[in-house]
Amino acid sequence: MTDLAETGIKTETRTPRPVAASIVYGVSNRMAVAVLLPALGLLFWEIAVAAGWFSGRLMPPPSRVAATLWALLRSGELLDHIGITTVRVFFGFAIGAATATIAGAITGYFGLARRLIDPSLQALRSVPSIAWVPLFILWFGIFETSKVALIAVGVFFPIYLGISGAILSVDRKIVEVGRIFRLSGFALVRRVMLPAVFPAYVTALRSGLGLGWMFVVAAEFMGASEGLGYLLVDGQQMGKPDQIMAAIITFAVVGKLTDSLLLAATAPFLTWQDSYRREG
């Protein structure tokens, strides 16, 4: 075999990039791509207000919104509002997700329960969120219980629908294979049903969490004196559009962070998936 050096062919040797450096590079690259569109939008917004295309009084530029955010952050008020709203969403999400998972599993797995319970739940799913507010105020008052209950209602229905529909859509052939191997009822659920349902369940959890952040705004309209929803109401009543925009941006950022945490927490349970994912 002829040596490559003797033939005059130059070979390039590359030192492998350390694993930690590769991870950092990948994360930083994804973050740069993720913030590109919002950064361009903020830049256009700033230019449009400066050029007089939008009214700076009703549509404050990002620089003014950033100054408001910084003032709220420096005073500690913003962190207090974020913490209170996040706690409300956490408890509402936990209660709504737990009850929805149980109800969805029962109606998805047992035909009789589906025929008895599902029609009523589907009818309640059509009730607007704001319609529950006066009822919850009468039942629980205007304090934390009514707010958490309203968030739990908003979280419940997408998760219930997701888990129930995922169980009903499990391939019958997979279940029959499990029965051929003489799996008991519990083993069949654990080894066949759960892996088949879990990806759709994660998607339902993300939808429920997103609705939890939407419902917390309606919940904090119910006589709240703290929270990001209160910042919205206070900005509207006091004529502070910069405060309203600051609260909306904070909702978006914190909501995205919680969604990312949910994805990170469920990712280890989905490593077995060999699904299509296009990078680039």
C-alpha cells in the first residue's frame, strides 16, 4: 500500500472538539437562532416609532419598555410579581394535570367510563373561561383558591383530551403482540401503553401549561393586588402602555422558560424515540 506522504497527498488532521465545548457551541448556536426573529422584531419596532409610523404614546418603543422593566426589576417589584404568578400557575397546573391525567386514562382505557363521563366533559370544555369567574368567586371568594381553581380548569381540558385521545389511538396490533406474550394488565399498560402514549402526553402537558399562563391573567383579574396580571390591569387603569408591554413581554419570557423546563424534565423519558427530526 502506497504511503499518502509519498504520493504527495496532504492530509488534514483535526483534533476532536471536546464534548463540553460541543455542547456549549450547540446550545449557543440554537439560542442565537432562537433570538434572531425577536431581535429583528424589536429593532423594527424601535425604528418604526422613531420614524413616526406608530404613536410612541400608545405604542412605546422597546427602549422605553426596557427602561420600565429595569425600574421594576431594580425595585424588586417585578420579581415579586413573577414569583406570585408562577406559584399560582404551578399549583393550578399540578392540580389540573393530575386530575386530567386520571380522568383521561380512565375514559381512554375503559369504554363504559368513556360513554358515561366523556360527553359531559366535552360539553364543559366549550364553556368560556371567563364564565367560571363569577361561580368561583361565589364558591371560593376572591383569594388564592379561586385563582388556582380557574387555572386548573384551563389546564385540565387539553391534557384530558390529549391523554384520552392518545390511548384510543394506540395501534391495536401492538396491544395484541403484548397479549401474545401473555402480559398481564399492569404489565401491558407499563410496557406497551405508556411508551405509546407518552409522546402525545408530553405535547398535551405543554398545551396545558400554555393555557395555564393564559388563564392566570383572567384569574388575576379577580381582585388581585399582586402578579403579572395585576401589572396589566394597573397599567391599563393608570394609562401606562409601557408597563402593559413590560408585563406582556415578561409573560412571554417566563412562559417560554417554564415550557423549556417541562421539555427538559420529560426528555429523559423519550430517548428511546427514533423519530424524524431535521436539523439545520
